[in-house]
Amino acid sequence: MMVDRIQYAKKLAAGKRVVDIGACATGVQAMPAFFRALSKISSCCKSHVCVDSDPKADVILELDAPDLSPLEAALAGCEIVLCMEVLEHLRNPGRVCDAIAAAVRRGATAFVTIPRASSAQLFLESRGFGPWWTRSTGHLYSFGAFHADNFMRKNFPGLRVTRFRCLGQYCRIWPLLWLATLGRGISHGFLIERSGEG
């Protein structure tokens, strides 16, 4: 199923206590339309806490720091965790995934997105010809569908993970992106919930 990642996140967040990981405008020069759309999510929440290294964040934290206890504290008691287009920038994304997984096991629902990469894109990136947004925003990882599914399965064991193909209609050329990706979208989106078994 194809979803607009920002609109889907807004629908999840409406009226809920939300922790938004990496949502401050640190990449606004590289992706201004995305960050403008992302900033509107906070207006529909019951409460919105942004955890980021940006000085404007509610909880200022380098997400690769050895001590993620400020993130863990922020996640305590939240209903929705958003982590969109963040994990691919981290040296050790599994540690943030562990904190998200713990929140989900306590009853939260998480929506995580990571960029999609085709085989052709991965080939070009490996030879230094990646698209401008990966060079300008510091992506450390690219995910084909198999790798994205495997990444989520390994980092969120025992949880129900539902995958979506994501686009962003905040981008005016989204129909062209839809065509260029043959309907696969520009991101993998994952809804992460308790399995219902305990």
C-alpha cells in the first residue's frame, strides 16, 4: 500500500502524546519541503516532544551518543513514536531502534521511515554518483526492499511490523517520483506495534 508519509504520521499523531525523533530542521537546506511539512505535525498532537541534536529541540541529544537515557526518558509514557528519515544518518541505528522497541512493548505505536534505494541507485552510489540528497544530507545507509525488511525484523523482534511504500505529496513533483520509482515510492515506511500476544 502507498501512503504519503507526512499525512500518515499526522493521522497517527492526532490527539496523541508524540515523541518525534530527529524532527528538527537540521536538514532544512537540503530538503526544505520535507521539513516544512514535518513541522506541521506538532499542531495536531496532544503533546509533541522533539528529540534531536538541533538546539531548537525539546530534548537536545546526539542520537549516536553513548548514553541515550534522555531519549528513553522522553519515550516513557508516549503514545506515538515518529522516526522519519533518521536512522540512515546514524552510525549505530540499532540503539535508537532498541529504545523505540521498548516504548512499543510498553504500549506505544511507532512509525519509522527509511529511504528506498533501487539496485541501480545502490550501484551508482557505490561509485560516487549518488543522488544529490544523499550526498548533501549524510546518508550512511541505503535500503533495498529486502534489506529494509531484514533491518526491521532484526531490530524489532517479536513486534508486529507492517510495511508501506511511501511518497510525499509535499513535493510538487511527487507524481513524477511515483512514475520514476515504478510505484515503489521513495521511502519504506513501517508501522510497529505490539504483536498482541503479551
